[in-house]
Amino acid sequence: MSKLISGLAKLFVLLAVLGALVYAAVLYWDKIMELLCKVKSALSEKRFCCCDEESEDYAD
């Protein structure tokens, strides 16, 4: 009987943690997407940085 109660308690805790993570993701979705856009733009700028420098050499 104690194994059943222990298993149910672990299941309840797991569901509570998953619910809290989903709630936080929904609550902060705009901030998460803004951060991802900033990271994506920073990575794209770093990746094409060398090409921009070459084009400046031929600007004359």
C-alpha cells in the first residue's frame, strides 16, 4: 500500500512540475520569442560579418 501511495505522490509531483513549466512558457511566451529573435539576429550578423567587410574593400 505504501508503494502505491509513494508512486501516486511521485506522479502528482511530476505533473505539478510539468504544469508549472507549461504555465511559465505560456506566461512568458512573448519574452521567450523576443530572446530567440535577438539570438537569431546576433548569430546571423556574426556569420555574415566577413562578407560585409570584403564588400567595404570594393566600395571605391
